[in-house]
Amino acid sequence: MKNSRRKINKEQNGHLDVNVIDDWLKDNGDPAIERLVKKNLAIANKIALLLESKGMKPADLALAMDKQRSEISKWLSGQHTFTTKTITKIEEVLGEDIIHIEPKVRNVYFTTFVRVEDIKPVIQEDIFEDSLYEEFSA
């Protein structure tokens, strides 16, 4: 069996089975690209988990999206840069969110002061029948 020069060089340098993406990132060292690659891998992993949880295979996703199996394979390898349009289409087919963006919530706190004389008539009318309200004694 004939080995390629690339494989022979890797074997000689002790670099066989080294992650190609990690090597590339070490050489080029762009933090934005590193972050992009990690996000793409995370999205690919999430898609794979959703497929598994639904008992689907990549071929089923390809059929549902009218795509080639090779394209789905590329997506699941993490070497594809996903657009929000593609992610949305996948979410639609799978019926679940891949990316969930939490809405920003702003909490508003306020304090109210109530005079006890004003509460007694309300208590007597049993408006608070389901609450754990204790009657104030004046």
C-alpha cells in the first residue's frame, strides 16, 4: 500500500492524527477566526444531538431540506460557516431551536406603603381568601 508524502511526513514528525483545525489556528492565531470555528463546531454538535434525540440520521435531514448528503456531512463536521438563514431552516425542519437568544430582562423594583386602616375593610370582604395574608392589628 502506497502512503502519501503528507502522511509519511506526519508520521516522521510524530504528528499523525493531530487536529488540522488546531494546527491552522496555532499558525494563524486570529482570535476572531478561532471563536468562529468554535461556534461552528458547537452548532454542528447541537444539530447532531437534535438529530439523535429525534431518532433521525443526517440522510433524513438532507431529504427533509432537499440537500445533498455530502452537504449535511460538511455541516456536521463543523467545517461549515452557518448563516442565520441556514440555521433557521434547520430549526424549522427539526422543530427546535439551535441557537436561543435570551431576551434582555430589566427588573423594576418598587416599594409601596399602605396604611393599616385602609386594609382592614378589604380583609373583611375576603378578597384575599387564597393568599397567606395575616391581618394587621392596629
